[in-house]
Amino acid sequence: MSARHTGDDRLRRLLIKSTAASAAVGALCAAGLLKPTRVLAAEWGRSGFAATSLPEALKAIGAAASAESGAIVIKSVEISENGALVPCEVISSIPDTQSIAVLVERNPMPLAASLSFAEGVLPRVRLQLKMAESSRIRVVVRAGDGKTYHASREVRVTLGGCGA
Amino acid sequence: MPEPIKIRAVQQGDSTEIRILLQHPMETGLRRDQASGQKIPAHFISTFTVSAHGKVLINAQLNTSIARNPLFVFQSKGLQPGDRVRVAWSDNRGEQRADEATVVAA
């Protein structure tokens, strides 16, 4: 019961914070000080997506010192003929998983997706990646206590996805 | 006007499978036009949210390395047949699209 309450509180705080922030941004937009696309781009760039190397991307998402974990399962194909569409499924059994980040280590910009889950959503996702070349897919999971965990899986690509 | 989002939410026991197809070119910005040799500018969904009962369930941030017209599949507890699921995205050009679907029994 108490665990449920803390979860709800956390979500509520998050929502209050984001509401306040978007209200402030809205006011600035109305005043013509900010263009919506610019704001979004800045927000997006900060969270590690613009990083062009794996260490840089991991640092940006605060996962430079994550622990390897067997509680994260990555399912994908072993060999992909088409790097433009590589299916990938991630299942986390780490208690209180808050977010899952998916990185393709050798892509020009490794961080592909970052997903955060509210309470009640199962910590698993299926998605479709582009891969420039054969690479490891690394998944970083952040738990409620702020600790990060990772697992990785090699996928061979016979035709790269950057030109697709 | 962006293409509609295809959403299918199916109740499976005590959880709901939510399948989301985002119809979007997801241009990386690295590709060149065959004829002109000019770079095709990046055009991709940078964020999307999945919500129900007025609450955000999933907040996703994406990069250009997500496939064209990508499919996402999530599972959530706390939904029932008849509930509405809403998906909204915005891309790096500021275009937006939101659609809804009703959870159906398996």
C-alpha cells in the first residue's frame, strides 16, 4: 500500500513539474520570445540524443557507471538483412523500472529511444530500429532508486540502414 | 496534415496490449536525393506520449535511428475494454498529430 502511494506521489510531482514548466514555456511562446520548434529541439538535444559516441551518450543520460544486469532481456534477430528495419524487444525484470533507453552502439547517434513508464505500465517494449552497420544494441534501465543497469546484444547487419 | 496514428489496444487477461503505428518518414538527415545529390533534411518524430484517463502512461523520446513508419508495442495494467487510449506525437519540425482508440476485449 505504501509503495503504491510513493509511486503515485512521484508521478504527481512529475506531472506538477511538467505542467508548471509547460505553462512557463507557453507564456514565453505567447510573448513571441520562443519558437515552439526551437524549445523542443533544445529539450531534445539535452537528453543525449545529439551525442555522437557511445560514452558521450551514456554520460548524457547519466548511465556511464551502470551495472551489467541479467534481468534485462533483449530479443532481436541475430542477422538482419535490412538495417532500415531491425525489430527489437526489451523486457526488464528490474524492480521499479522507471525508464528504458535503447542505444545502437555504432550508429552515428547511438541513443535511439528513451521511454519512461508510469506506474501500471509493464517495463517492456517492442520497437523497430535503424542500424547503420553491425553493432551491439545496448539497453539502459533506470530504477526508482536512481540506479542504472544495462545489457547488450550483438546484431549483424548485411545492408546498412542509413541510406534507407 | 500528418498521416493518422494507427492504434490497437486489446485486453489480454489483466493487462492491455497497446500497438501503435506512427506513420512518419523518419528521415535521418544523412540521406541524399538520388537525382539532385542534395541532402534530404532530417524529419523525425522526437517525442510521443501514450495516455489514458487523462494521465500519461508512457513518455517516449526518439532519435532519427527509429525505423520509418515505426511500430511500438507496450503493455499496461489498469485499463479495461471501453477505455480510451490517446497517442500524441510531435516531430522536429513542430508538426503534431494525436489520435485515440478504444480498448477492445481479446
